[in-house]
Amino acid sequence: MAILVWFTLGIAVWHFSVFVPDRFRWGIVGAFVGAVIGAMLTGLLWQLAIGDGVGTTNVLTVLAAVPGCLLGMGLMYRLGIRDERELLSD
């Protein structure tokens, strides 16, 4: 159940990427991939750290996925800016 929560949170936060200039690597799809994978990774790490299984959910299950989601989107944004600079410098 927790996997569904992390995935859903990644999608929910991804919707706010429309307020940011589209410089994500692979565009809006890259933002989606970064949000979902980041949310699932930090959510899983948190569940393992506190000793809960992936079937248990509570409010901390949701909150644990938020930093990873933002970091994943930030990473994809940073990679997109780097690709844009490399393209312009050639």
C-alpha cells in the first residue's frame, strides 16, 4: 500500500512542474520520471529505516516521499539546464 502512496504523491507534486520553466531533461516526461522515482526511493528508504513493511501506511509514509520527489525533479531540472548549456556552447 505504501508503494501506491509514494507513486501517487510523486504524481501529485509533479503537477506543480507547470509553474516552472520547461527546462527538465526530456521535458515534462523527465519531470514525471524524476518525481516518481525520487518519491519512491526516499519513501522506501524511510520505511526500511524505521522498520515498517511496505504494506503499512500512516502520515509519515506520505511525508517521507516529499523530499525525494523534490530532489528528483530538481535533478532532472539541473540535467536539463546542463544539456541546454552544452547545446548552446557547440
